[in-house]
Amino acid sequence: MGTKKTVKVGDRVKLTEMNDTWSKLEKGSEGTVSKIEEDQDLIWVKWDNGEKLALLDGIDKFKVVKD
């Protein structure tokens, strides 16, 4: 499972679980980390579907995708 400690800007991530009813993201969605806000526990991602939505560290689940 990914956390702020295991991910850095530029990494590709794959969503495994998110409880955001407003988002169009689904399990398996992929994107690129664009910013990490240490003080807010936010990992901002530019998702391949065009969304710019943050993962909540410790709540949303994702994994870093290796090339």
C-alpha cells in the first residue's frame, strides 16, 4: 500500500480504493503524482482521465506502478 513515505513527485500510481462519491475515478485508475503536501497528508495526482484529485494519505489506498 502506498503512503507519503513511499511515493515521490513524478511517480506513477494506481488507485486500489477511494471513498469519494464525487470523483469519477475507479479502482485501477492511474495517474502521476504532481505534488505532496506534507502538512495536509495530501498526495496530488494528475489522473489519466483528466482529473486533478488528491489522495488522502492513510485513507485512500494506492500502489506505485513500476515501469
